[in-house]
Amino acid sequence: MVRTPTRQGRFGGPSRAELPELKTVDLAKLDHPGIGSWLDRLTVRLVFALVCVAASWHFQPFGLPEWAAAVAGLAFAGAVMLFELRLEQASLKRLIGAAVGSILGMLGAYLISLVLAQTLIQKETLSFLDVALLLVMAYVGLIVGANKGDLLNLQALGGLFGGERPGRRMLKLLDTSVIIDGRVADIVEAQFLDSTMLIPQFVLRELQLVADSADPLKRQRGRRGLEVLQRIQKMPHVQVEIADDDFPHVPDVDMKLIEMAKRYNAKIVTNDFNLNKVASLQGIEILNVNQLANALKPVVLPGESMRVFVLREGKEYNQGVAYLDDGTMVVVDGARKMINKTIDITVTSVHQTTAGKMIFGRYDERGEQHARQAAPTEANGGRGEAPQRSGEQHHSERGPRPVYPDTEHE
């Protein structure tokens, strides 16, 4: 694909023309898929509002004039529509709990009103108490039933609610750090993450600021983040959308992510340790890329042998440090003289820390020499004879004698 040249940013970073062309997401459409199109629902609501206005204008409740009754009917229709919008966000369990709770509350209010009817309370006061008890008990039952509705087990009712499907699409909020890290693209490509990847506008702005930085390292990281977004966008099984929601009263980007996750019941994908802790304390579900990487590292048990490349010297005496392909640090005792060499070690212990996994091993130089001596023996067909140089004597039963200065002929 031929790309046309674009104007560079102020510090050599990408201009707005290089940003991923992502669509703005309609979160209400994602979270609450309704029946039919928006035009159908708008038509139904308009008809309902007209019916309410006409009925109120005709009957004139509370002795109101015609114009006031029509306004009251319109207000009533608006309140019912707002209540309907809130009900769309509730799960079936909460709806059942709220209905049962309100019915029990009204039943309790009726029983109390029967007791109050046997008293000597004035009729006007008794009517007020009956209405107040009905409203209070119904309200308390509605709230308590909705809060306790999640404890219901609908599967115990048989196949009556077996066809229920979750009405909310689980959104994944991508943090700036995980976008720049880049491993999330491999995870999405492996289909461990699907559905809709939601990128807030403030995260994209922060990513562009990093790409426009005067620091060459930051500028490179910002460009990499934009390339990761473009790569994820091209994957057919996932959608990448931008949300325009912002929280001006919250200055920190991490706190904005937490507020947005609370609003839409979304999961945050990040590799930031501090964001992970703060969000977990507030009940937000976190998908931590670092935890996934640690869980996928190969299991190494003490006593196993492994081959490593000693890269540098360790902190303790006669230690060497090596690294596996996944970045796991391997501390090897007795490998200080084997720097920049590939050796075989024996694992002694494995420690799991907050930063990752550390492997401790031991290098046996005598075992290495024995393996080197056994190699030419196997090459000679197992005859037990190694090639000898001229003038050398073969000692099969004992090793070479140490050489000391000859003092007898001095």
C-alpha cells in the first residue's frame, strides 16, 4: 500500500493525519441493544407521550385546567420514559428481585393499614398514614429486592429463564501503558481478548503527547503505540472504538479510567502496577498483561537441568547472571568465570516475586569436564578409547596427576 507523505508533528512525531482512523463509539448502543431501530423506539415513545397528554387533557385530574393537565401528562410521560431507560440497564435478576420486593412491601403496608383501621385515629390522618406506608414499604421493598436480586439462582427454576443472554457487551478499556507495551496486540491476535476494545479520548490524547515528545525514546514509544492500535484495528474478530466520555473534574488519567470503568461496567487492560492496585480496591476488574505473562512462563522444578547463556557477573561471589527468552532472571552459582559462554546448570530453587520469577541454579565445572571427555569416547564408537596425541600416555583409571616443580634435580 502506497502512503502519501504527511506533515510531521512539532518534534518530529506523527501528525493528526497519522493517527488511527477510529470511529466514535455509541456506548448506549453497545451496552443496551434495543428492539428495532432507534426510529421505531422514538415513534413508540412519541405515541405514548401523545396518549398521556390526551388522557390528562380529557380527564383533567385534580381539577386542573386543560393546559395544566396537558403539561402534567407530558411530565408524567417523560418520567415514565426515564424510568424505562434505567430499567434497560438492569439485569433480569435485579428486575425479579425488585418486583418481588415491592409486592412484599405493599402487602406489608396493607396489613399494617388493617391494624390502623381498628384504632381511633381521625379519618384524614388515617388516609395519610395509609398512603405514606404504601409508598415507603413499596420503595424499601423495591430497593432491597433489587440489591439482593443478584443472589437469585435462575437455573433452579428450570428452563424458564434458560434462554437469557447477557444484554451487556463486556467492554475492555485499554490503558496508555499497555498500548505502548505492544504485547496486547499479540494477545488479541491469539483471540484471548475479543468483543470491543474501547479507547477513551483522553488516552488517545496522552498517547499523542508521548508521540510528540522532544525525547527520542518517548517519541518512539508513542509511535509504537499508534502502530499497535492500527494493528489491532485490522483484526477481524475485534472492534476498536473511541469513546468521547471525559471527566473534567478528575485530573489524573488513571482515575478517569476507573470512573469510566465504573460507569460502563468495563474491564481495564493494563500493565501498570499502581493502577492495578487502586482499581482492584475499588472493585474494578483488571486484566493485567504482566500477570498473564508470568502465568505462561514455563514451569521449572528444582533438580532439572537447563542450558543458559551467562551474560554478566552476579552480586555475590562467584555468581553469574543469565536470562531466559521470556526475560526470567537466572542466578548461577559458580559461573563467574563463564561469562559470555553457554553452559549447562542444575536448578536449585525457584522464587516468585512481585516483579516476576527468579531461578537459582548451580554450575558444576567437574560435570562439564566429564561431559566433554565423554563426548569423544562416544564419537569413537563406544570403544572406550579417546584419540591421543603423540607422546601422551593414556590413564584410564585415574585422572592426570598435578604438575609440581621438580626439585630433585636442582
